[in-house]
Amino acid sequence: MATVFLKRKISPRVVNGHPWIFNNEVEKIDGEATGGDIVEVFTHDKRFVGKGYINPKSQILVRLLTRNRADEINEQYFFDKINECWSYRKKIGYTENCRLVFGEADSLPQLIIDKFNDYFVIQTLALGIDVWKPAIVNALNKIFSPKGIYERNDVPVRELEGLPQLKGFLSAPFDTEIVIKENGLKFHVDIENGQKTGYFLDQQDNRRAIQHIVKDAEVLGAFTYTGTFEVHAACYGAKSVLGLDISENAVLQARRNAELNGVQDNCHFEVANAFDVLKQWGKEGKQYDVVMLDPPAFTKSRETIQKAITGYKEINLRGMKLVKPGGFLVTSSCTNLVNPDLFLQIIDMAAKDARRKLRQVTFQKQAADHPIIRGMENTEYLKFLIVQVL
């Protein structure tokens, strides 16, 4: 096993438990280290830091799996770790559908596993974890005896690790169009072609939070994707619901979800550019009791953070102008580069420009099956806010 020695001056991030070690934090490597190998990491004065996998092609040279020197990284290790993840989800009440493994937050860097009842979707986003994919599949088979396992590794970030983009079955083939239950409702999930792993489980608790404010309300939803917030609103007693999304395929899925729950008569979806439509309707003086915004991440890098701030401010400004006085704005941001404080500042700036006063109803994060590790910023990414717009 090769040994990695860190420079004398290293980031407090590493000392305080973050698993990423960048190229510029390493003084030297003793021994041969091939991409994907397990290595031991030490400080400059030979104090043990941890064990992890290395990739000389990546800017993040080492991702630590453990800080316990006695741990052996083998197939049994991954079985035990995934079993631990499952035990935790069961303890906090997430059993039917959940994020079973949330990468760094579960000490399995760059591994994502979503559980959709008896079906599992895997992403191995770094070379070091991709090497252990067979062990991960074996662990899932032993623990769950699943009906199917599918990999959604069709993501550009793998190319930074020297890995190809790909997707396909890791079990016997199965029908990848499945139906799941969430909060007592039913939703189609397209495992093969849906965004990310096919469905956004991280908002499942937040969708429940709109229950009371949408009753008897006229509701507008923008960036609806497959209409989960909108269908929840209709099932929670909204008078009418209109959802907008630029993707024709997403709108077709949203309509199917409305039909699946028997709310197609008062829950409608249209293909539209939400930015343009909200701006136009604001000029026309249209207003709703509740406006819901769930836009995609406006930035993937710190270089374009100002562009994201401008985008979030603009869309929330337009949303607020469409809310009747005393109505509600439901808004989200899914990029970890916009931290909670900054997100709230953006909302305040939008309110100031809209000349509207806000009363906070609730401010939440992602569902608890996507755990947040204190001091590990990339694990805290989703912001969900409901405000009354006065």
C-alpha cells in the first residue's frame, strides 16, 4: 500500500474531518499508486490521518474512507458501511423510498444510492469508488434481495476522474418505469431517463410542508419538473393548480402523475419558459394565492456564483409580484454554493425590489435521509423556504 504524506501546513478542513485531500496539499507519495488504489495518509510528521482511494488524474488526489487504521478496505467493509446506512435510515423513519447512501455524509465519498422501494439506483462518481462497484452491488443483493439495480453514471463529473459516462442494468433487466408512493400519493419514476437518479427524494418532507397553505388556493408552480409539488397541492385541496416547465417530456410526466392521483381536472401543466412567462404575467397583473418556485441549480462553480445570485433574485422577484397580498411564496435552491444565509439575503433583496414585506412560515433543508455533516459544506445544499407575502 502506497503512503501519502501531507505538507506541514494543511487545511483545517482535513484536520477537522473532511475526506478530500487536494493535489496541492500533498508533500510526497512513497510507493507506487495506481488510480483507484487504497492508500494510507499521514501528516508531515508521520501521524496517521486515514485510508482512502487515490486518483492521480483528479484534482482531489485522495478521498478518505476511514480514519481508523485498523479498518481493512475490502468487500466486507462496503457491506458493513451500507448496512450502517440502512440502519440509520430505518432509525429516522425512511424505509420505503430514501437516499440510502449520500456520499461524503455517509463516509462513502462520491457514492450515491437511491432506494425506490425494491429498486436501487447507483452513482459511482469517482474512480476509487467505481472500482468497488461489484462489492456495492453484492452488498445490496445480500441486504435487500432487490427487484432491480440500475446505474445512472451518465454524468459529466465522471470525466474529471477519467471515467466514461454510462448507464445500464447492474442486475437482471427490469421495467425502469416504476411507481412509488410518497406522503400517501403515487408518482411515476423513470429510472432510466429521469433527471439524476430519476426522482428528487430530497424534497419529500418539504412537499408535505405546503399542506395547509394550498387549501382552497389558486396555485402556480414554476420549474415543476414532473409535477410533484403541484400534485401534492391539488391533493391537499387547492382550488386550481397550474404548473410550468420548459421540458415537454417533464410536462407529459407531470400530467401522468396528476392522472395517477385523480387530480387531472384541477391540476394542469403547460410547456413554457418560466422566466419569460412570470415576467409577462407580472406586467399583466396576474396574481395567485400561492406561487411555488423550484428552479434548477443556477451554478456548478464558484466562478459563476454572481450569475446564480442574479438568477435566484430575479426569479423570486417575479414570483413575489404574482402573489396576492397575504398569499404565500414557496421557493427553493439546490446548489450548495449558495449557502443558507446567502439564500435568505437574496430573498430579502428580491422582496425589497418588489416592495413586499415577508413573514417567514418555515425554512427547511433537504430531507433527513440526505444527512448534513457539520463543517462539511457540500453536504448542506438544499434550502426550502415558505413565506407569506404581505
